[in-house]
Amino acid sequence: MSTLTHVEAVIVAGGRATRMGGVDKPALTVGGRRMLDTALAAVDGCARVTVVGPYRDDLDPHVLQIQETPPGAGPLAALAAADPVADLVVVLAADLPFITPTTVTVLLEALNENTPAEAAFAVDDAGRLQFLLAAWRTPALAARLSALTGDVTNRPMKSLLPERYVTVVVSEATDCDTPDDLHAARTENATAVVAADPDEARRVLRESLSPLPSRTSSIEDARNATLAAPLVAAEALPRLPISAMDGYAVAGDAPWLLRDEIRYAGDGQPLALRDGEAARIATGAHLPIGATAAVRDEFVRVEGGLVTRLPDAPVRNDARRRGEDWEPGAILAEAGTAVGPAIASVAASGEVMQVQVRGPLRVHIALTGDEIRRTGPLREGQTRDSLGPVLPDFVRWCGAEVTGEGHLRDTAEGFDALFAGTDADAIVIVGATGGGAADQLRAALTRADAQVVVERVRCKPGGSQVAATLPDGRAVLGLPGNPVAAVSTLLVMLPAIVEGRTLRTPSAPLTGALANASEVVGEITRLLPARQDRSGLWWCDNAVRTAHLAGLIGRTAIAVVPPGISDGDLVELFLLPH
């Protein structure tokens, strides 16, 4: 779209996303791109672009960012806050994954070709009017907003409908209001890919997965789950004013007459101070009624029943006021956050007993191969199962729970029974991913009507991995059969399944400078054990025996080493369990 000096754009990106549990919907990706970035690209030629919603520090400086009042007050409040001034204004939501500059051009042309019309609205393929994909004459929009009486918070957009408008059928008007909408958008026209590298494989896999339903859980039972709605404080912290130091609770100005009572933490007995009185107080104890401050021990002198401030002591209040850390209603953690020890502790501090979560992801592990034996004496041609007993530790390290384990013979029927016999959210299969006579996994996926989303990955080890989704949404991750390849691939790929199925916000990659990149770089991406020296540099092993995990002993991480890097370049690291 060419530069339009008379057109500006308003992108509504501050909704509460209640039908998705409160996630940051504009930040969700479809086709490897944030939906907000898709919206920004569609209006790139406008004279001014305003994004209404929470501030984001990664947007281009030319994008004007404002927040509606109160936050999350709905699209009408967002449009009122934007206050456009150009002749025409394009209004669009930040949850339209398929919008393009052509879409915007079509709306503007429809408005310009119909002079009496005050607005042009998109109509989706189902015939529904899309109020948040429209072009307006700015004076008309301003007049409609001014005509609304009362509070506009969360009022429906149809109350803004003008008397004269035109409509345009737009196939790109599909929005993402629900987890099912998001899944449909991500899988539209999806085909299995041979991923160029593990990063592409993770993106494709993450976006192919259908989210688990949200549920209400006690905070104790939510470990390793993902917040499906923001964690909101139910009570202030501190709940009452408390002393931050051992010292004296005082009322008014010094000197203070010392009372006999002592205030301890947890003491619920009533105590009131009159002006000019003081009482001994312990750290964490609630201030008595009437107290105006707490003064630490080292700032006062006590003589003859009087408490006085030392001449050179600073005048400061060592009390913590109610709500000093947060007030009721404060957002303590955003939707998409993993529920770990810190979240559980903060929830307790905020008097939050129940939370909305997705997950934790339940994983069933299956090892394949007639030659594998876990217990008992080995027979001719058999190999000890050295991976199965420890693989659950790696699965849990990736943020999932193991709900079942099993061993499959090299038969087609075994996979059919596996897919039919477990209701786990994800199935991790070790072996049978290659093209050999005993490798049955891909044929079994076809029989199960699974959608293969990652056919292979250009990396070593792990190139033969396969990822798919079953018709009911369960994920299948097929790992190479040798232990080092299986563990390396699991650490890199399973977190993407956790993120995709629980809508967990992906964490920032852990990276480090690889000191010996020139020694280990290859023509395709390599997954290599790595260790860190005392200077902070990382070193990878070039030759690793993959039939056992001895090469991981004394190593801290698996490094993802892409082709073409040099010594000292940053590589992504996946920490090993310890």
C-alpha cells in the first residue's frame, strides 16, 4: 500500500480476551508472525498508526501507543482514546491473522466510491459484519462517538453503526476469538514440512496444536500448568500496616511514653496508642491502632520509660503500609505464565486459592524395538533399555507430566493400540521414525488420520524426527531411537508442545557464546553437548557416541549449532536436567 497522507489507522490491541482466558491475544502467532505485526504490516502506508492497548517496547518508534481508560474497557473506549484527526481512519482489531494491505485498500476504495457513506465495513465469509475491520470518515466516527451517552466501557460496537454505510465481502476478515479459532487459523492449508532447522520445526509444531481446555484448579494442584487467565490479587500485601524492623511503634512526635505491651508478629490482641505513646514491636507485627510510624531500634534511646529519637538519626518510617506491594485486583502474573514455585508462593501471598489453568501437559512415553529389554537377563540379540528408565526425568524437565509408559514391539498393530489406548495430551515415541523395515510410525499415523506437521528436520542428530496431531488434538512426537538423539530432540521439541497445547508464552531463548564454533560447525544444524568454562564461554564436543548417554556426563546443555557461525557467536542452549 502506497503512503496515504490523508489516512490513519487505529489498531485495537487491548481487549481482555476472555474467551481465551485472558491471554495476550495480539502477541499470539499465526504462520510464524504475531497477529499484531500482521495488522501493522496491513496499515504500513498510513500517515499515522495508533495501537491502543498495553505498551509494548518492541514496536517501531513511529507507532503511537496509547492505553484506553480503564485498561481493557473495550473497543469503543479504545477508539475514543485514539482520537484520529486525518480525513479517513482505518479501524482494525489485532486478532486478524490473514489481513493484508490489499484488504485495507479495498475498504478505502469502497468508502471513496460511495460518497454518502460514512463508513465501509468488512463482511466475513459467513455474512457477519466486522465492526473492527472498517474504514471511516473521521468526522463521522467522531460524531458517532460523541453521540454515545453514558459510560462506553465494554459497550457493543454495533452501537456505533452509522445510518449510511457500505459493506465489502472480505475473505481475510476471519478473526481469532476462541482457542478453536486460533487452531483453525494456524492449521489452514497446513502441510507437513521438512523444517530447515529446529527453530522452524518448533514454530510449525507450536502453531499446529489445539489448546487444552481451561480448568479451575487449586494452586497446590496447578504445578507445571499454565495460567489460562491473569493471576489477580484477592487481597492487599501487606494486608495491614506492619513494622519492617524490630523497634517501636509510635504515635505522633517524639518523645514517646513507652507502654508495657509488646507487639509480636501474629499477635491478634487489640492494642491502641494515644498521641505521644510507643510500644515495643517486632518485625512483621501489625502496627497498633493509632500508630503513625515504626522506628527501628538503632535510631532511638530508651531512658526512664521515655523513647526519644537519637540526635543524628534520620527521620524515617520503618512501617510498611497496607498495599505497599500490591492492592487487591493487581495483576500478579499474566496468562500464559508457567505455574512454578514462585507463582504458587505469590498466589498464597495474594490470598488466591484457585486459578484458571491449562494443563499440565500429560505425556505417555512409548519405546519401540524388539531388541529392547528393561529388566531381566539379556537374550541373544537384545539390548538393555538404558533410556526408558530416565526419559521421564527429561519429560518432567521440559515442564510436562508423565502419565503412562510402555514398550512397543516392531509391529503395525502396536501403534494402532497405542493411539487408541491412551488419553494423554501428548504421546512421545522413541524409535521407528526412520525408513527401515521395522519403522512403522509414519504408516500408523496415516491409518490414524493424523496430520503430520513436521516430516523431518534438517539437523543432526534428530533429522528423522516426526511430529503430528491426531484428530482429537493429541500431539505425537516421534524421536530417533538412539539415546543421545532422542534426548537432544526431546529437549528442543517437547517445550513447543507444552507451549502450543497450554498456550504458554514461550520463554526467551537461553544463549551463550560458543568458543569453538569453527571446530564443530557443520553443513546443517547440529545438536551437541556443551559445557561452560569459568570465563562464561561455551564449548561443544565435536564427536559424540550416540548409543548411550556417557557423552552427557559433565555437560550442562545441548547447544543448537547452526551452519555458518564463527567462534564467539551466540548459540541457543537447552539446559540438561541436574
